[in-house]
Amino acid sequence: MSLTFPNPSRDFQESRNVIGFTGYDGMFEVRFFVEVDALARFETNSNPSGTVEARWLRTFDALRASILDVAREAYAKGRRPTYTLTAADFRKK
């Protein structure tokens, strides 16, 4: 089976400074986390407003297609139940 992302939910975990989201390989759930530092290099709003959570969720949403592509690439290299995507993962794109 291939990795899919049918659920658009995502959550900000301030204590870890990551955005979490879930993918599925058939019936298997795969949890992904994107470090805020990875998102920061793509953020285009020079005057972010709102809460820290809202800022990073907006950035994640704007980059969702690219983030899911990077998640699929990471998963294809070795299937694990959890991944943390860092800025280095996005430099390869």
C-alpha cells in the first residue's frame, strides 16, 4: 500500500516546537512531526500576527503539499511508525 493523508488535521505542540499530522499505510497509522525550524525558512509573512500556534498552523497549511511530499519520501526510505521532519529533509527538495 502507499502512504495517504486522508485526514487534514494537524496540531501544534509548543513543548516540542513541532506540528504533528498523521498518515496511513493501509490500516497502519504513521505519525509525522515537522519542526518549526523547518517551516521558518519558508515563512513569507514578515509580520506574523495572532498566536504562535496560529502562525505555525497557517505556515503548515500553506506548505502542506510540499510537506506531504517530504513525508512520503521519508517513509519510502524506511517504514517506521513515527518520523520527525527537520530543515535538512526539506533541503533535499
